[in-house]
Amino acid sequence: MLISTPHVTSVLGPYLGQLCSFKLVLANKKDETKSPPPSYVFAPYYVDQDASWQNPWKSFVDLTMFPSSAKALSEYHSGLRPNDFYEAKAERDRLKAEFNKIDAERKAVDQAYRRIGETMAGAVISIDLDEFKSEAECLVRESQILHDAQTHFRNELASINEEYHLWLEHVAVVEAALREADDSFRQALVEPPEVDCPMCGQHYDNHVADQFELVADKDELLHALQIGRQKVRELTEKRNSQNNKLEQVVAAIDRVNGILATHRHDISLRDVLTAQGRSEARRVLSERLAELDADAGEKQRLIADAEGRMRETESKRRRQDILTYFADTLGRFTSELDVNMPASLRDVIQGAKFGRGSEG
């Protein structure tokens, strides 16, 4: 079997891959899935006397054209991952690329579909009665959802307002208690050491300890006031946020109600033509969205199937056997060559960087 070609990567590489049952495929720096050049087929059998000590699996210059090529080569040639794995992986990568194109187109179509609906003012007009009925039912459903959201936000706002007013009352009570404590403390300071009750004449001592108890009470009140004011600030922010949400829902309800309330006899010929063109565009875009959704769903199913086949090709038992064999063999050879190699590097099948080539 002979082949004559000047194209090593694009022609000779796939040819030798088929001839040698070499089905490793890799993604290049542009995320394009390609069959690697012939040097990848023979990578384990060539060693750079100097460079391979520090950069295993890089004996050929073109081995850098694919990111993480050393890991892929070591896993393939060692048997950690067989041909079936890479066949499934190639299919998975191809399907992912196709899915990404579909997803990008879907986003563009969906954006155009939404813009047509958002930028055109006025009612949804359709000469087709069935289409008009469908659009009207859609608007009614949207209106019901918005009214439910409005009720939900109003209930939450009512709960927040109730808590807000309770904390306002709490702050007011604490502030009044603080003023009363201040008055009592100042009064205690100006009173003489001995005080007589103006009602019964009973004699009382104006102790300094009692004055300090008033100060302690004030500290507790100040702490309660600080907590109360913090709660008021937090609830104020919640009220503002809830009010903003409620305003947005109300605006959406007004928009839908405005469309539903439009009278058919108020629509001009220009409105009909404009709306008909818009409806046709939305119909075409809607059909395309449905097609893209179906295609995307099928691609996702096929991707999941390919990933399942990838997982089936990997055996933990076989992987451990290969790694153990590699570590034992490498350890035996390094011992015979009197090369000091840490035990932790013996199962690094991608290549352990521990030598200096012909210098050491």
C-alpha cells in the first residue's frame, strides 16, 4: 500500500492512523478536532537524549500543536484509554461543536423574536381569527401570571410594612425611656444626699450606687435603640426593593391590559399591514426556534450517549493495573541505573522530571 502526498498532517496522518488503528483525536488551539500527525503514532519510540529528561513525550517539534498532548499520548499509548474511548470522544467533541452553533443561532433568533414583540407598540393584530384567538389567550395567561405576582408582592410588602412600623414604635418607646432615664439621672445629681418624700415625709438616702444603676439602665437602652434603628434601616431597604418590583409588575399589567382593551374598529389599514408583517415575522422565527430546540435536544441526547460510551471504556481495575506496572517497571529500571527517583513520581505516567540528560 503506497501513498504519495505533500500534506503530512491532513492526509498522511489520517492514513497512517487508519493503517495502524491509531484513532486518537485531539482538539487544537482553535478547538477544532483533528487527527494528529504521524509523529504522534510513533511518539513512544523516540526519545530526545537531552530534552526528554525534562520534557517527556515531546521528542518531536510538532507535539506542541495540541494542548495537553503529553497527557493524551501517555494515556493512549499506555492503554489507560483505548481506541473506543477516543472514537466516542471525537464524536462527542463534534456534537458539542454542532450544538454550540445551534445554541448561538438560537440565541440570535430568540433575541430577534423578543425584540419584535417588545418594540412594536399597540395591539397584537391578526387577520387570522384562530391566530388572533391564540394570541389573545396568551395575553390573558400572561395577565393572570402578572396579577398573581402582584398579589404576592403586595402580601410581602404588607408583611414588611407591619414589621417596619413595629420597629418604629420600638425605637420611639426606647427613645422616650432614654429621655426619662436622662431626666432621672440629672435629677438625682442635683438632689441632696438625704431626701424626704413630699407626700408622706418618709426619709430616703440619695445613694451614689442608685445613680450608677440609672447609667447601667441607659446603656441597655442605648443598645436596644441601636438594634432598633438597624432593623428600621434594613426594612426600609426591603420596602424600597419590594416597591420597585411591584411597580415593574404594575407596568407590565398596564401594557397587557392596554393591548387587550384595544378596539378592533380603531385599527387602521396601516396598523393591520404593519401588524400582519410583524406577526408573519414572529411566526417564522417561532417555527425556527422550535426547529432549533428540537435539534439542540437531539444533540444533547447524542452527546450524553457518547459520554456514556466514553465512561464504559474506562475500567478502574485496568487503570490501576497499568499504573502499578508502570511504577514497578520504572522503579526497577531507575534502581538498576542507580538513578535517585522519589517514590511519589513513579506512577506519574505522563513523565517524571527528575534527570539532567547526558549531563547527569
